[in-house]
Amino acid sequence: MDQDHDDSSALLEQVRQALVDCTPLRIQGSDSKAMLGRPVNGRPLDTRSHRGIVSYDPTELVITARAGTPLREIEAALHSAGQMLPFEPPHLGDGATLGGMVAAGLAGPRRPWAGSVRDHVLGTRVITGHGKLLRFGGEVMKNVAGYDLSRLLAGSFGCLGVLTEVSLKVLPRPRSCQSLCLTMGLRQALDELAAWGQQALPITAACHDGEALHLRLEGGEGSVASAAERLGGTLLDNRYWHDLREQRLAFFAGDEPLWRLSLPHNSPSLSLPGRQLLDWGGAQRWLKSAASPAVIREAVAHLGGHATLHACHSASFHPLAEPLLRYQRNLKQQLDPSGIFNPGRLYADL
Amino acid sequence: MNILYDERLDGALPTVDKAALLDTLRSALPDLDILHSAQDLRPYECDGLSAYRVVPLLVVLPQRLEQVQALLKICHAHQVPVVARGAGTGLSGGALPLEQGILLVMARFNRILEINPAGRFARVQPGVRNLAISQAAAPHGLYYAPDPSSQIACSIGGNVAENAGGVHCLKYGLTVHNLLKVEILTIEGEYLTLGSDALDAPGFDLLALFTGSEGLLGIVTEVTVKLLPKPQVARVLLASFDSVEKAGRAVADIIGAGIIPAGLEMMDNLSLQAAEDFIHAGYPVEAAAILLCELDGVEADVQDDCLRVEAVLKAAGASEVRLARDEAERVRFWAGRKNAFPAVGRISPDYYCMDGTIPRRALPGVLHGIGELSREYGLRVANVFHAGDGNMHPLILFDANQPGELERAEALGGKILELCVAVGGSITGEHGVGREKINQMCAQFNADELTLFHAVKHAFDPLGLLNPGKNIPTLQRCAEFGAMHVHHGQLPFPDLERF
Ligand SMILES: Cc1cc2nc3c(=O)[nH]c(=O)nc-3n(C[C@H](O)[C@H](O)[C@H](O)COP(=O)(O)OP(=O)(O)OC[C@H]3O[C@@H](n4cnc5c(N)ncnc54)[C@H](O)[C@@H]3O)c2cc1C
Ligand SMILES: Cc1cc2nc3c(=O)[nH]c(=O)nc-3n(C[C@H](O)[C@H](O)[C@H](O)COP(=O)(O)OP(=O)(O)OC[C@H]3O[C@@H](n4cnc5c(N)ncnc54)[C@H](O)[C@@H]3O)c2cc1C
């Protein structure tokens, strides 16, 4: 396929046709995340023909690319200019696209320190439920003209429109990076993380696997070296974070369902059946467990968090309570009045 | 500019019988403070954009959330428009009242509910002042990062409604990047929790949507913000340049060198002279422009970065680069910058503050263009702004007592914003659209995009009772205003002062 191809008019035509036929669309990039969320029945709308980096000027700290561009192509361009996507998106598959990454909205180990996918979205072009190709936001760092629809679309799983182009804020890669492994129990790890969090330490990833706390330090040479000396422990291969992000650590193997628990970072350890892996300095916990969804969700909600089942399942996402659900439905109804975009992907009636 | 609500262009408003409404409110909410006499209402007739004034129908000053909820239910049932107000420091007329509407003042909700050092968050009421949060967190070595220059006065509820920024948002982000959770009341009086105590929440990201929505989607009743550890050290470099274009290019060079300063601010000769006369910061008054570059973090890194930035600045043609010798000098350098607006206020009877953002690479060209427009319109323009973010704040100096000068200042401002849009920028980076830039929205967005904004509004406030006439123009307004949309390089504004 062409490295660089503007196929937006064909995508727009497919959406207009779907509006005429009243046929729902199943928007897909490489479909690497089909295992996450509710199944969608619809005519496939493949974005991968619409691809290519539209503009990238490293001194602007912004990259703009078409939605079907492979994530790896974007990361390669950034890498060659000494920059990166600060939120470290998981690819989970070779062909993951920019559009799918933004629509899924998930970020890797650096998330608590660098921010989320939506935090870095500056602008989008989107095909709407009214069959129009529109532009929101732009390439500038600050923009408060009108409602922030670009950030709303991040993490919306394609239920509010088809992203055709996204502008993202990027950052220089840190000059120095070093990872450490400190043997300690979970409770001690949580205490240490709480204390370190109140100091200016260059920690940019923290994961506890039940036996040891894994830390990544990033910044200038001086700060990384002095923090490493202070924290001690043994050296850890930096590739650990890649394996964590791509769910390739041994923890992720096995047949039990995989849950992502999003919690206040200083929540105590949860007593739930199964195995747990603490990520994001405590704000994200992975759970391999056959326990019932209701039990898991209640335990997590009690602590102010929510739980997502990483499987193609009718109740993947944490249920929304009224009246919030009603307003979310109103929003879907307003932006996608014919209900053609990924109906039911997030919730039965969204 | 026709700044008053115009039903022909902005949509019909329900007619409200003031006496009957007052009766209803008094009997339903006997302990609610309500202002209704002309002399009591007068102080609330404008926000920080004082050129535009409207006396509200009524002002209410609730102290308990049940009062706010009951009030909204009444307003919804009786179709009374509601304009929220925090501290009233907004610069775009976002809290400009309506003759036909209630002004809902949230300033009395000024309690800090929780500072949680281990959780690194603060939970506060919406009327709490921005700076008060950092002061309360300081004993724990923590602070709230977004620091608008108005931070001693502006409220966190107003910050959420405007997605406020500050001099440190290049590195630490805007309000939207520093929120965990916001509680709101809808116009129907229903509570919604947006975001969560965790880092994300299920469903569509309404927290992102509501941030910067200027009081049009709901009333902010509680805010949970992230707190950050105070950086170990902060150093500031002051670089002088003999041309604004050179200073503009140096900004891109610093970023290009892989350095993200905590703050990167620019002042041109007019503003730095004004600031020097006022604050005696020690600025080089002969320079055409200065850059203030703050680097913060861990001692060792900051030292390295200072050397790197100094080399970049010299290579970019800085005639002098000074490192603030000590904390006192650093604070003085910033005091000059943070007081630049009032300093400019001392050298001109009036000034008009613009807020366009542009890609950094366009800085030299746009600064040059502003200079030319300034000569063309015969009005001085002082530039003092968040250069690292490409967020310009041209201050247009004028004298409202000279016939025609206000109109000329507005026309010049409009041209500057058009210039920003033309280079791929935005009409507002942090001050919001409010009432002030309602017409420029027609240049930034087309009819289909505006229609989608109205659809979003409809999902939360189908009757259009929250802050009508602000933020998003009607299509009728843009149709009438369409003349502005065309032909860059011509002068569409003089025709547009009165419709
Ligand atoms: C084992 C495994 C685990 C994973 N775990 C996670 C995880 O925990 N969290 C997570 O977020 N991701 C996860 N991913 C997905 C990963 O983030 C993806 O690689 C990438 O983000 C999606 O790219 P894609 O093109 O394959 O998306 P797809 O799977 O094709 O699409 C993802 C979603 O985005 C929508 N979408 C795609 N393109 C567009 C568009 N242009 N406009 C609007 N909507 C669009 C789709 O309809 C779908 O809802 C996982 C993947 C694998 C294989
Ligand atoms: C000297 C000066 C310097 C400034 N510097 C900066 C700066 O550096 N960066 C920056 O971003 N801004 C700056 N501002 C602008 C202003 O301070 C900000 O926009 C601030 O966020 C407004 O807060 P406020 O409480 O005064 O809100 P107000 O002016 O009272 O209201 C602003 C908007 O918010 C809405 N609102 C207020 N409270 C609520 C609520 N509880 N619920 C829902 N809606 C609400 C209002 O309806 C209105 O639309 C400056 C202003 C001045 C006067």
C-alpha cells in the first residue's frame, strides 16, 4: 500500500452511504484491539488506506498524521528526531494504527508522569454522524476556542465519529534512562512510592510484581545517576517496560480473564482471587482472575476506581450509573443521531 | 462591536418577570442572599473585560450546594437564563451578565475540603482561589501547577471553565492536564461526577469536554486537582535581543535543542520598559526584546540545561545572557513579567489584551506583522507573552476618551486574530471566547463545525439556559458576520462595528 495516501473522500463516501442505508459501521484500524470491548455488528470501515504523516516539525513538538498510519511509522519518525510519544501507547500487534490508538485511548507505563493520550491530542479531523468531515483544535499548544471535541474523541472507541487525522503533542526523549529492581513486598512498595511521590525524583515508571518493585528513572544524566545511587537495588534491563506495555511479561500468560483496574494510586492492595501486577505507580493494577465481574467491580468501585475486562465481552466496561449514563447517551444521540458508529461497542445503548 | 445580547442574532430569550421570580426564589430559598436593587447589582455588571457592561436581572450568592441545586431547578422550570461567575477576572466577558438572567456567584464556596499529601491531590470548592491551593499544599512540599497571572484572585471553578493556563504550562500543562475529578450540577439540578479519583473513568471523557466550556454545560461545584512536588531548584536566564524576530527564532531553537523549559516568556521593548519603570526588575531597557527562560528540576540537570540554553541563546544572536544571581533576583525577573499588564496600564489610559496562539515557527513573521498593523492603525502594541507555547498577548494601547479609538483598537485586535488563524493558530489560547470573541469564532469554524458544537450543548442544556450568547455563535450571527470570513489582506472590520 502507498506510504502516503489521502483517502478521506472515500471514507466520507462510505459514511454517507451508511447514513443513506441506515447501516451501522464497524470502524477498524488493524483490529488489534478487537479483543477489548463489546462486539460490534456492522459493515467494516477500514481506515488503513488513509495514511501518512501530514506534517512533522520537531521544533513545534507536534506531529500530524492520517488515522490509518501505522503507529510504528509514527514512532520511527519521532525516534529519528530524538522525540517520542510521551504516553507510550501499547501496540499489541504489528499494524496498530494512529486512529485506533487514539480511539482506544490507552497509555503505557509512563502515563502517571507524562499524561494520557487525550492530554496530548491537540487537534483532529473527524467524519461526523451528520456525514461531514470537520476539523477541531489544531497544531497549537493552547486552544480554547469552542468545546474541546478533539479530547472528547480520544478514548471514545469510535462511537462518536471516524477520526481521519490527529495532531499530537510530542516531547524530546530523555537524555538518560536507567531501570532498577528493588526487592520488597507490596505494602512497603506502596509506602515508598507515596513518599517518593512527594519528592522531585525522576521516576517515570513503577511496577510491582509481588516480589520486587521495578522502577525507571529518566531525565538528565546528573539527576538519573544521583537518584539511582540513592535508591539502590539492582540494574534492570530497560526492555522490561516494553514487555510490560505489550503485555508480554510472564504475568499475562494463562487462561484466566485479564482485568485492568484503575484506582487511586495509593489504594491498598486488593484482596481478590487470582494474581495481580501493580503498574502506573499503583494507579493501574492488572488482575488475572476468574472471580465474578460483580465481585471485582464492587471491590474496585469501593476504592473509587473502575474495572475493565480485557476480552470481547458484553460487559467489558465498568457500568455507568444514572444520571451520568443518560447524559452520555444524550451526547451519543446528538453526535451520531443515526447510531451508525460502532453501536454498542462501549455500552449496550451507546 | 455589538457586545450586548442581541436576540435577533443570538436567539430569543425567555421573558422573565423579575418581581415574580424574586418572590418565587424568596419563598423557596428564604436564606439565599439575593441582590436585586440597582445599586447592589452595579458591582457585578462586568468581569475583567470592563469595556463591556450589563446590569444583571438578579445576583444570587449561595453558600450551600443545596441552594444552588434548588435554584437551578427553579430556573429550569421557569426558563430563566443563568450566568455563572467565579471571581470575575475573566478577560473575554464570559461572566458578562444578562439583563434577562440570574448571575450565579460561586465565590462564597471558598473552602479547601481536603489536602491529601500521600494521594497528591487537593479537593476544593469552586470559589477557592488558585493560589490558595498551592499555599495550602506548601507545608507538604507540594503545589498546584497551573499559575495564571491572576492567580491571587481567580477561582478554580473559573479556571476549569476557561481551561486556564499560566507561565509554567509549557512543561506542566493547562488546567485540563491537572484535574482528576470535577463535580457539576446540570441545569436540571442533577449532580454528575466527571473523571474520578483514579487516572481515568469509564465512558466518554466528559471531564475533557467540560474543561473550557465557559459555564455553558454545567455549574462546577467541586474540583479535585493533582498536586506536584515542588522542584528542587529553579533558575532563570534573561536574554536580550536587538530584534523581536531574533528573539522569536531563539524560542524555536531552544525547543529544537531538546529542552523543555518550565517557562519561556517574551517581552518586547515597550512592555519591558513599562515593567521596568513599575517594578524595577533590572531589565535591559535598551533591548528590542527579552526572553525569560526558567529551568527547574534537580540541581545537576538544571545546571546542565542552563549551560545548554545559554549556548543556544548566544548562537541565536542574543546580545547578552544573564543568569539570575540568586532567588531574590529570580523573583524580581518574574515580578516584572507577572506585572506587565498593570505596568502597561500605567503608560496608556486603556489597553486591550489579545490572546491568539500560533505555531512557534510563525513567531517572527507574526511579530513583524503585528508591528506593521500597529503602524497602519496608528496604535501602539506591547507584546508580552507565553512564547514557549506560541500564546501571544498583544496589548493594544488606546484612549477610550478619544472618539473612535476603542473601535480602532477592536478592529486592530480583529486583524491580529485573523493573522493568527491564517498561520494555523487559534483566536484564543487561554482567555476563552466569552462574549468578546464571539464573532471571530465565525472565522475559526465553519457552519457545520458550529452546528456540532450546538449539538454538544443540546446534550446537556437543550433549552439553552446556561450562559446563552457566549462561546459558540449562532449561525444567524455568522451569516451576518460572514463578511469577515473572506479575503485576508482586506479590511473587513470597519464595516462590522454595527450590524
Ligand atoms: C493483546 C492486546 C492487548 C491490548 N490491550 C490494550 C489495552 O489494554 N488498552 C487499549 O486501549 N488497547 C489495547 N490494545 C490495543 C493497542 O493499544 C492497539 O495496538 C492500538 O491502540 C489500536 O490500533 P488498531 O489500529 O489495531 O485499532 P483497532 O483495534 O482497529 O480499533 C480500536 C478501536 O478504535 C476504533 N477506531 C479505529 N480507528 C478509528 C478511527 N480512525 N476513528 C475512530 N475510531 C477508530 C475501532 O472502532 C475500535 O473501537 C491491545 C492489543 C492487543 C493485541
Ligand atoms: C491581570 C490578569 C491576568 C490574567 N492572566 C491569565 C493567565 O496568565 N492565564 C489565563 O489562563 N488566564 C488569565 N487571566 C484570565 C482569568 O483570570 C482566567 O480566565 C480565570 O480562569 C477566570 O477565573 P474567575 O474565577 O475569575 O472566573 P470568572 O471571570 O468569574 O468566569 C469566567 C468563566 O467561567 C465561568 N464560571 C466561573 N465559575 C464557574 C463555575 N463554578 N461553574 C461553571 N462556570 C463557571 C463563567 O461563567 C465565565 O464564563 C488573567 C486575568 C487578569 C485580570
